[in-house]
Amino acid sequence: MTITLPPPPTWLHQVIIRNVTQADLIALEWEGEFQHFRRMYADIFEHARKGTSVLWLAELPEKGVIGQVFIQLNSNRPELADGVLRAYLYGFRIKPAYRGCGLGTQMMHIVEKDLVKRGFHYVTLNVGRDNPDARRLYERLGYTVIAAEPGIWSYIDDRGERRDVNEPAWRMQKQLRTT
């Protein structure tokens, strides 16, 4: 039995996937929905300037930023990112109106290709235990669950207040094709 998929929406061919610039940081807040991450985004961008992170976005002309993903190249947790062979993917989101059309897959392929060029062999990520749709995407792309993560972390919000987060997750990993 052959399954015929519908063609991708025409807007998908217009999407530009590129590295984040400093001028893009406000757009990553998605019209205020993620304003509380403002300081964190600025910090991650500084890490990108130092070469320890890579920030990507998907931009649709006339609509703006519709997707984003961050890569940590080195971490104090080498099982996530060791700066040599293993990188950590996080902060991956697509605006709801643009999900399920192939944009996430397209972004993941670009990120993975970039990591291979940088010499990385593995990508790790955490996916919320309460996010089966994302887990299915990652599994379809070749990621497998390798551990449970408590998902306890904190950050300083845009008002300078500490926010504690509890997001139980599954750690997933994929070996990149380096040939």
C-alpha cells in the first residue's frame, strides 16, 4: 500500500531558516508570550558570540519569527553537551499555526547538518513527558529515549525574579551521520 502525502503548504517554501542576530532577540519573545525569557535569551546569545551556543530561527516574510531552536555546544553536564562530540538541543518551538507541516523537520535537518560540519557525532535533547507530539517528531527523526530527566531548573525572568521550573522529561539522543 502506498501512502500519498499532500504537498507542503506554499508558505513552507518561503521560510528562511537562519542564525539569530541581536536584533532578533525581541522577536523570540513571540509578541510577549515568552517575554519572561528575555534575560535568558540575551545570555544564550552571548554564549553564541563566544562560540559555545548556536541559535536558529525560522522566519516567514510578512509574518516574522515562526520557529526557533537553540544548540548548546558545551555544558557542565557532558552527558548533554561536551564541546567535542555531543551537542544539546533545546528551546525548540514552532508557532501553533505552523505545526504539522514539515517546518520542524526542516529545521532539525538544518541544525543536524550544521552540527556534523562542526564535527559533532551526537545530539541530545529533553522532551517533556507531557508532550507526546514532540516526542513522536523526534522519534520519527531517529532520536531514542536514553534516560529520564527530572526537568528541574531555574532562570531569572525579565523582572529580575528567579523562576523555578519543574518539567519532567525524557532525554533523547541521536547519532548523526558523519559520512
